[in-house]
Amino acid sequence: MKLSRDKLKSSFLQKVAEMSGEDIASCYQCGKCSAGCPLEAAMGILPHRALRLLQLGCEEEALNFDAVWLCASCHTCESRCPRGCDLSRVMEALRMIRLRGGQSPVHPQEVDEEILQRAPQQAIVSCYRKNIS
Amino acid sequence: MRRIGVFVCSCGLNIAGRVDVQKVTDAAAGIPGVVHSENYKYMCSEPGQNLIADAIRQKRLDGLVVAACSPAMHELTFRSAAKLAGLNPYMVQMANIREHCSWVHRDEEQATAKATDIVRAAVEKVRRDQPLEPTRIPLTKKALVIGGGIAGMQSALDIADAGYDVVLVEKDATIGGRMAQLSETFPTLDCASCILTPKMAEVARHPRIQLAMCSRVTQVAGYVGNFTVQITQAPTYVDWEKCIGCMDCQERCPSRLPSEFDRGLGKRKAIGVDFPQAVPNRPVIKADHCLYLQKGRCGICEKICPVEAVDFQQQEKVWEEEVGAIIVATGFDVLGAEAFAEYGYGQYPDVIDSLAYERLNSSSGPTEGVIRRPSDGEIPKEVVFIQCAGSRDPDKGKAYCSKICCMYTAKHATLYRHKVPDGQAYIFYMDIRAGGKGYEEFVQRAVEQDGALYLRGRVSRVYEEDGKIVVKGVDTLAGENIEIAADLVVLASAVTPRTGARELAQVLKVPADQDGFYNEAHPKLRPVETVTAGVYLAGAVAGPRDIPEAVANASGAAAKVAVLFSNDELENEPLIAAVDESKCSGCLWCVPVCPFDAIEEKELIERVGSKEVTRPVATVNAGLCQGCGACSVACRDGAMNLKGFTNEQILAEVEALCLMTGSPE
Amino acid sequence: MSLKNMENQLIAEVKELLESGKVRGFVGFGRGYGMAESVPVFITDALDAEKLVLDPFCGMTIAKYVLERTPQAVGQTRRPLGILAKGCDGLALARLMRDRRLQPDDVYVVGFNCRGMVDAKKVRARLGLKVSGARLEGDQVHFETAEGPVTLSKDECLLDKCLACENPLPEDCQVLLGDDQDTGPVGHRDYAGVANLEALSPDERYRFWTRQFERCLRCFACRNVCSACNCITCSLEDREVEWLGKDTQLSEQFMFHFTRAYHVAGRCVGCGECERVCPVEIPLMLLNEKLMRDIRDLFGVCDPHVPRETEPLGEFNPEDPEGWREEDERA
Amino acid sequence: MSHDWQPRIVAFACRWCTYAGADLAGTRRMDYPASIRLIRVPCSGRVNPSFVVRAFQRGADGVLVAGCHPGDCHYIEGNLFTRRRYSLVKRLLEYLGMEPERFRVEWISAAEGARFAQVVKEMTEDISQLGPNAKMREQL
Amino acid sequence: MTARESARCLGISLEELEDWQCCGAVFPLATDAIINLASPFRTLASAHQAGADLVTLCSGCLNVLRRTNKLVAADAEIRKKLEDFVEMKYAGERKVFHLLEVLRDETGFDQLQKKVVHPLDDVTVAPYYGCLLLRPAEDMAFDHPDKPVIMGEFLRALGAKPVSYPFQTECCGSYLSVSSVDSTRQAASAVLKSAQAAGAQWLVTSCPTCLYNLELAAESLDEPPRLVYFTQLLAHALGVDAYLEENGALAKNVMPEVN
């Protein structure tokens, strides 16, 4: 991996920092967020890695970090983070950038009819809000 | 009219490279009252100082301005030089034209103009200086040491060996402190008791050390050399003078309670000692658990005591000691249960802190040194150690590194393997900080020889399931979450100041940081002193320390006390506040702003017409005043002033600086 | 009870005090030169008690008059001086006591629950008539004038300080006249003038104060009358340290008024005497109120004008805001 | 060589923190405008508000009062009184018409040489924008 | 319905907010997603106009409304934007409660206990908090984020025996059950198994999404705990459900049978 000043000071990083309101540099990669993440198994990759990718200025990798779609914003990570860095907000920022860029992992017409019938409104509204721009 | 001399230093090219030194010298010569002005390459050198001395004598100078570097650098140098030449050292002012001028400005003209202004302000200041003499105060050559742990004991021994009396105040019934709770010590694995107990005995029998056990320092008045300290001793309910230490009472006492010394893992009796090697080896009664004191029945100890030492009527005792210096060595605590909800501390018996683990390891501990888990007494086969439990956690715990945990956790894992050869120790860590002699090697031995498995990451959750303690953490090096079903979990809880340290800091008027650790007078150059003259620090009271550091500290503080006591009188800095009684209205609004309680009320007798009347005025205790000047600003009528920084002087400096040289009007 | 009834009570009380020798003298009000004007009097003879008045024109805060006559000041044995006290006098006495210029047993306080006093200037401006008497009733004041009775609302004719008065009842009195005790504040200090001035630009404010201070005669009346300005020697007249220049150019006027205001910051009792006595009508309460309001807002001191054992600038809270930062500005 | 008008700024610096911080700026050879003149005081709590007004009277275009951060005072609590005092003084000066940029209170520790230089730069720039101070200034 | 009747029975009057609007179900975490705050803001402002505080029965709504409320009270800039957009004035004057808090703080659990007519007779119930009631702890200020007690106390007041189990504050997978069923099933199963291991007969929740996710997960478990909404328990214990059933306002057999 090649590092450079430009890469570490990109406007993309600035944008993530602004949108999330979090200080990316504050993370010292202790992994406590990953250790407590209830959906880490489904993600298949440790969520604290998102912050590391950002610290290294890896825009492309950060934007391909698909675990963001699996963050349920449960704030377990935030509640235990020793550095007061809210990973859920960083995940949301990455998600929003991709949603605004036209990516979306969920398409309303493809959602299972049975789920739409059974699931409570809250779940459906939340899912759409998080996954559809 | 003062006869002022101005000496401008070129400091090689440090000043002359940017400031036209000759121009400054010439400008200074033009200031009224300046009768001598010259410059030299290195004013602080011996020839430079001689130059000054000669001018003082030849030109009968009574005020000096040395335009050179920061007063922090050479004020003392030039004051001493002036004194040698017969001039009162307080008639010297430095004009800082190096750090504040030549080093920070590029434009030579501007820098020269500024240097001229700075010199002029210093001339105006020195013009209003008065010769000052340090006050001399006698001192009591007896020291108070607060805390009987390893640091306090070391300090007490060093001072006592130097030939001065020491009062050692300890809040518990035994000296020894935290170190007495430890099993072995890193990195040599010496048995803590083996090296500590001889020292405890030495303290106890030293003729110059007076022990005040079960005691606290509740008030401190006075100042360096002359403190009056109030000591409050809790009742022990046993007359230690009579007691012969047979411990029959402890044997027969029917009431048991969890032993605080054993971190709640073992039991002790309501009467007795914390541990068999306690010094002094005298029992105390824990009133809350004594059947007689609580319910009025039992009294077995009183009946069986062969020397009738048990005294249920004993009361709290309060007395005063006069001392000349105070060493604070109150040591540390570890963060309590409330900090670790996600780790289940306080909820699951098999989640313990490091001090409890020390007790499990100790041959005098509740399991006699066999590692048994608290819940069922089984020998744990898998033990998880969690480092940084509350440390390096600015959000939920403490921002700082507790410093000693890396080392003692390696020690714990090593000792564990020695005692449970088929067991496995896991250590969650963030970074290994092993910066001491033999420390890194010790950690590596734990890994290589004793099979400790280090996992780089934090633990998020600890919970009980099927009789196991499930630890969910992460190993960021592997990029995997880790789950371990352990038998015992040990938290390396953050080191904090002793409970009550903050209150004591207020009693002593010593500043503490946001975490409650006491501030050193200077973190690098005056690490065992505080800003309150005569109060010194030893050990973990100023921050997490390991044993060798605490001992080195303690000896350092003791040396400071010995140096202090080598004087028969103390010289007090004369730059202190003073009251003009004729102006003082006696409102005493200066009193609440004084951080050192140095201002008192005094009755002034005055004549009004033919009668004598008294009125209150403020008066400054020269021993207590540290010269901050807060009182002089609280004073509306201008009666309170600060010597060396008087209202007249500061107003004159303002005027001088506002007459900027070289700025076109 | 009406003021008239209280006046009778007062006269009887003072007569008794002087006759019995309980007090050395008594500071109260007597008839002034004009009809609608009562002025401070100092009496020592019981026969003079009849001269005392208590009417709606007794607006001056007279506490400071006792300062010149304390045992300490006159070198006499300790025997108290009597004084008639409204709420504002009570605060002023408390100020002098906390500043230790007065001992509690230097004074014998005859207090009453003040329902506001008439501002003669306002009445003159409104009625333009010779007023021969007045009577307070509820929210109104009934005046007797040469042309018959006239009624004004209190809002129209009371002294500003009364309209802002939250402490009408003096504390720590030896005697309380009347029976309507503790019926709550007369008014409320709203700091409207301060807010108006704050809304201006810095230059406009500077021009405003320049217009005011240019008139200042440096007569020191504001200081002399002030119960918080009670130093034995005033630093502004110090002969050794020139805190204040001798000439009266604008720069020195700013220095003077800045220092005066700052010296009473947290200590001003809000009696408004400084402003009342100013011969050139400089609105000094705008300065005092500014500090009072900031003390309240910044340090959470709810009654900044009520003397306490500590003053706001003689204490601190570790959590105090930094009042000079933008973000600490009031929303 | 510059004959342009440059503001004159008088600073009252606590000897333990800000004065030492300015020393550090020197040791590190930081470059900041020559507009500032320091007066060394033992504590920011020593700075009488009248000193500030006197500086404006005599021609200062800006005044800085600087000391240790709250909690770090060499005299334990001196700067906590400073904080209260200057919260009021700053507002009073502005109330009398002084521009906010001309008077600042800052906490600058002995380790904050860069912060010291930064504050001097900021003040110099801000005041240069405003021009010379005429308010409360004596007429010669 | 059950909640309103139960509250009435306890002397609290709950009014349904006229013209209410969905809060959006999730609190927008991106600092520039202000528009998503419009609907909770409008709900809060409506409540303010109606002169009342808000009570929710759903953890999700509580989360969104309480955080929005805190944000508009603290951030004047955002408040201004929202006020302009929604054309209503509101600056966080109102409070947002969860019904459980009302029961604890207004009614008092000891008073509640006195009103119980059908005590839950020592049935073992696992309280399930999930995420949204408790986190972020600073915003929600609801209960200890790792050691909450409110539901346990509530259950005890109703006569039930609450059990403590490690997963009571773990996330059930939330809305991912719509887009990624497997991941939620895994998360929700872990919760159920943990409750089961602790011997819970029932499990009570305060969030419809949690309830749904847990129901899904329960399908693939042997004898999972029965799932109930906290208002159901409340109505049952107060004897309100019987009254409602009689009036045909509530379907029968809503409550699982005791034992």
C-alpha cells in the first residue's frame, strides 16, 4: 500500500469527518467495538477496520467496505469505546456517501412480500431510511 | 534619584544577530537616571559579571538592568553578582531581549526598537525597586510522613537516619501499604514480604520514628519549617501499650467479616490484625462487626485478655504535632466496580481485580498461595487477564496509562504457570510498556517460557454462561474476534489516587490534577517537591509508580527534607505582599482570595482626636505568603501591595512600554 | 398601616430611644426646603423627634450617614446610633457591615416595609405643579396639589430604584414599624437599559459613554454617597500611586468611571444613590446594572445586589464559564 | 525595514506559564510580530483591571492578559479568580465601547510556545484591521 | 389501546397526538441529514403546541424523539433550519418519556404493585432491553447502559420473577430483518438462547422490531420463551385486558397463558 500526504489529507476524509462528526484520528485500534459488535459474524470483517482504512486514507477501500450495510446502529460500539469515537456515525457517513452516489443494497420492489406483510412498520421504515437514498 | 546601570548582552550573535546592541545601549544611556550603559559579548560570563561589579563600585550604582536572556535563565546569576559587589540583589531587573525579542523577530529595526522598549520598562521598574531583605524564620527539625507504605517508610527511614525525628501517620493498623498485599515483585520475582517485612520492623524499632497508626492528618496550619499538624486517631479499642500481641483475642473472637486486606476473598475476625506479619503487631476491633460494640453482648476478648488491654470505651484521639516538613506518600487505589459493568466486576465472583489476584498468589493470603477461583475454590485452568481496564480510556475511565499493569500482568501470568503448569493464561493488551531494567526480558520470558498468550485488543464483554466466564474480545493482529470460556478473569484496573487524597490535598494546599494525583512543583526538575514550600511527594501520590520508582522518589523527598533541616533558620523570599496600614480600610476582602490563608486580621490602635480607637486591618504572614499578588488586586484602596511587583512598578512598566520606540506617530 | 401612622410610631419610638439613652442619636428624615422633599436629619435630642417625617418623599438611602458617626470614627464609647431603614438602607447597612466598616451593635435599626418612594423629578415633570403631600395606595399615588388632588400610577412617579426593588423589607431590624410586613417585592429589575445599550455597536456605545463622561465634574459625589465605596482612603485620590490622573480629559473620565464601577462590582446594592446625586445626571446605574446582570448570568449569583459573607469576585466555582469567549455569550 | 503602522500590544504574562511559554517560543525560534510587549507578573491574579485601562490610556492598541490554564495555577487557584474578574472586565470594556478584538484573555501554558505565537499573530492581524485605538486614549 | 386503558387505570391520562406522524424510526447519524429530523421535530412541536409532554410505547420512537429533542435544545443552528422547514417553533421545551419511565417516576412501581389485580404469580420473565432504550447512554439517560434495572423492577411490581441474563442489552439485529434476515436471526437467537439458559418462561420487550425479530428467531428454536410486549403484561396484570376483550376492542388470547 502506498501512502502519501495527499492521500492522508483528502477531501473525502474531510467529508467523512464532517458528516460523522467524529474524530477519525482518535481511534487507536483497540478493537473493543469489533469485540462487542452483535453483527460482526454477518459482516465477516471486523468493523474497526473501517476506521483504520480511513486513517490510512484509503478512499476506495473504505467505499467498498460492505460491512457498513450491516451496521444496525445499535451503538454498542459507542457505548464501550474508550476514545469516545462513535463508529455507528462513521458507518452512517460511509453509507450516506454511497447512497448519495446512487448505490443502494436494498430495492423496495425486491423485498420479500411476506416480510412486508409481517414485519412491523418500524422495521420497514428504518430499513428503507438506512438503505435507500 | 537612583543611579541606574544598564548592561546589554550580545549573547554572541544570539542577540546581536538581530538586535543592534549598540543602538540599544545608546538609547538606554539617554533614559533619565541611567548613569552607566554598556554592552558586552557574554554578560553572564565571568568577565561580564566583573564588568558589572566594577561599574557598581565605580559609579555607585544602586539599580541594575541586565538586558539579556529570560530571567528564568540568569536572574539568579546577576542577582548574586550584584550581591557580591555590595548591591542589594533585589535591585536587579532583567530585560528579556533574547527569548522575547531577538529570537522571535526577523526585522532588525523592529527587534531593536522592541529591545529598547523592554530595557526602558526594566529601567522604570528598577527605579521603583526597594532593597529587600529575606526574612529569617526558625524551623522545627522534625518531619511528618503521611502514609506508611513502601514510599512513606523509605522516606521516614532516610530522614530518621539523617538524625531527625519523624512522625509517620498511617490510616491503617499496620504499615506496609500496598506492597504488603503483593505476592512476588517483578522483574526479579522476589517475595514481597521477604523484602518488605524487615523494613517494616526497622521502621517500628527506629528510635527517631514515631508511629501514629489508624490516624489521619485532619488539619495543617503554618508554613515551611513551622507547620502545626492536627492528627486524628480512630479508636482501636485495644490499649496497645498494655497489649503483648498474643492474639488470643483474635483466636477466640466469634465474629467474622470479609477481609479488606484480602480484597474480600478471605475472612478476618472482628478483633485482630490484617495479616500475621503486621507491624505493629497489635490487634484492633472493627467496630461495625464487633458484637459487643454493636449489640452489647459477647465481650469475650475483654474477658480473656491476659493484660486487660481491651478497652471498649476508647475514643477518637486528636493531637497536634509541630513539624518543619511534610512528605505525602498516600499511595494508590484501583478503580472500583462501578467502572466495569461490561466486565461484570462486582457481579461475577470469578471476575477479580489485580490486587485480589495478588492475595490469591500470596502464601499468607486466603488460599495460602494456591490459585483457587473465588466462586467454588476450583483451580482455574484458563485465566484471562484484561489489561488497560479503565486505563487509557478517556471516555469511560482514566485517560492516562497506569504504567505498572503491563509488568504485573506478565508477572501474574508467569506465576500462574508456575503454580498451574497445565493452565493457560491469556492476556488482552493494547501495547506492552516494559520500559525498565530487565522489564522487556521479563515479559518475553512470560511469553516464551511460561506460555502466556498475548492477544492484541480490548475485551468488550464478560459474562457468565454454564459456569464459565465468557470473555468476548478481539485480536486485531489476526483481525478476528476472540471468545474464551474462562475460569477466572483478572482485571488490571486503572491505578487511581487513594480515596481521600483530594481532601488531603486541600488540607495541605497542594494542587492536584483532574485525576486527583498531586502536582509536582516541576514535573521534570522538581519531581518530589510541590508548590507549597515544605511539602514533598513520594510514590504513587503523584502518579502511578512501581516499587523502585517509589523508593527512589521517597529517598529523593527525604533528601530534600534533610537539606531543609540542615539549616538552622530559613530565608524567606522577600517578594511577598505587604499592607500599608494607613490606607487599609479593614474590609478584609483580600482574605478569601489568598490561596495560602496568609492574611489575617489585626487590631490597629489609632488616635482620633484625643482618644485611642482600634480598627481592624489586614496583615500578611510572611511565612505563608507565596507572593501571588491576588490580594493586591482584591484591594480597592490600594493598601495591599506586592513587593517586587508593586502597583507603582507595573503602572510604570505599562507607561514605558506604551511609549513605543520607532513607531511613527 | 399607612406611612402617616408609621410616622407617629417612629416619633414615639425615637423619643423613647433618645430619652432612655439607648442611642446616641438618630438618622432619619425631616421636612425639606420644598414641600415634596424630605431630607436626612440627624437628631440627638428627644425633643427633636417631632421633627422626623416618614412620607412618600423619603427616597434617599441614608445608611452611609452613620459611617461618619460610628464609635470608631468619632472615637467615642460604643453606644449605637439609631437609623430609619427602608429595604435599600437595610442592604446598604449590610454592605457596610460586611465590609467591616460598621459593627452590628454600632446601629439600632428602626425599619419599615417600604412600598416605594416618589421621585420628585418625575412628579415635577408630569404635573408641573407644586405638590404639598402624597399618599401611597396600592398601585397608585394620590398627590395633593395647589390645584386639588391628582392621582398617578406608581409606574409613573416612583423612583427607578423602587420600580426595580426586590427587597423592600430591611433585614435585621431592632424595631419594625407598621404591620404590613413581608408583602413581597415592589418591583423587578429587568436590566432593560443595559440590554438596549448592548444592542448598539461598539462605536455607538463609545459615543454614548463619551457624551455622558464628558460632563463629569469629578466631584466624587457618586463615590461619597455610595455604601459600597466605603474605603477610608480612596485609591482614586491616592497621592503616591497615580491610579487616576488629575486632569479631567476624557481618557481619565473613562478610567474613573471604569474603576468606580469595577470597585463596586458584586458589591453594589442597587440603591441608585450615585445616579441620583450626580449633578450632571450621568446614568451610573447602567454601569452598575451591567455588572450585576453579568454576575448573575455568568456566575449564577441570583441576587447579586444582596450582600453576602463572600462577594462574587472573592470566590469562584471550578466550573465557571470564560465570560470573554463568544460561545459563552448569552444565546 | 518597515515603517507601516504596527499595533502596540501590551501583555500581562504570568511568570510560570505564559511568560515561560513565550520563552519557549523564543527557544524554538518561532517568528511572530514584534507588536507585543510583555510585563512579567507572578500570576494572572496579580493583574489589576486598572492596569489594562492604563495601557489603553497610554496608547496600547491591544491588551492581553494571559496565565496558566484553570487548574494549573502555580498558586493553586489564582487564575480561577482571574477568570471571574476578567469575564466581567472584558464585558465591561466592550460595554464602554471597546472593540472585542482589542482585549483578550488567554490561558497559555509553559509548554504552549506555539500557542503564544499564534495569539500574538491573531491579535496583531485583528487589530491591524481595526487600526490604531483612539478609545479611552489620552490626548497629548 | 391496552396502554391507554392501563394508564387510565393508574390515573395517568394519555392523549393520542392528533395528526401524528412517523418519527422516521431511526435517528439520522450523519450531521448533514437534517431533513430526516423534520418529522420527529414536527411531532415534538405538535406536542408542544398541544401543551403536553410526549409518551411513547416504543423504544425506537423514544430513541428518535429524545435525541431529536436534545439536539434541537442544544443546537440553535439546526433548530432554526428545522423551524423554517416545518414552519413551527420549538426549542426542546417538552420532555419525551417512555411509558416505563412514567410508570416508574410518576406512578411509582410500588403504587403500580398495589393496583395489580392479576399478579403474574411468579412466572419467570426475561426483560429484554435491546439497544434503543439505553444507547447512546449520554443522549438517552434512561438507565445504566450495561446494568439496567427498570424492566426488572416493572416485572417485580407486576408479580413476575425477572431473571437476569447476559444478553438483555444485546442488539437483536434491528431493521436488518428486512434486508438481511439471516444476520438478524443469528443475533436474535443469541438473545433468546441466553434468556432460555437463564430459565426464562417469557421474554418481555418494549420495541415492535425487537418483538418481530425475536419471533422470527423463535421459530427455529425448541421451546423458546414466550414473547410478550410490556403493555400486554401491564394490561393483563391490571385486569384491563379482560375489560377490553368484553368490549370487543381487543382480540382474545393476546396474553400467553400463565404456565
